[in-house]
Amino acid sequence: MSEKKTLTVKLVRSPIGCRADHRATVVGLGLRKLNSTKTLEDTPAVRGMINKIAYLVQVL
């Protein structure tokens, strides 16, 4: 069995003042405070969430 691919995502802009669904997407990815990072499985759903809030996050 091969290893699952992962993405590391970092929150670099505050979601304060953003649309409510964008804030919910940040929470859904497991990001809490500025500069927090999360390692996530590389799936189409996660990629779509990252794409939606690309202006708030950085993929490391």
C-alpha cells in the first residue's frame, strides 16, 4: 500500500471581515489562529476548499 499524499496549509490572512462561508471553510480545514498550519490529505474536496480561500492561505 502506498503512502497517502498530503498538503500542508498555513493561514496567513485573518478571516475577520470575510464572507461567512469562507470563515466556515477555514474552520473546516482545521485552521484556527494566524500562522497555524495543518497537514491534510490531498483529496479533491480539500483542494476545492483551499482554492476557495486561496487568498487567506498558503500551501507549503
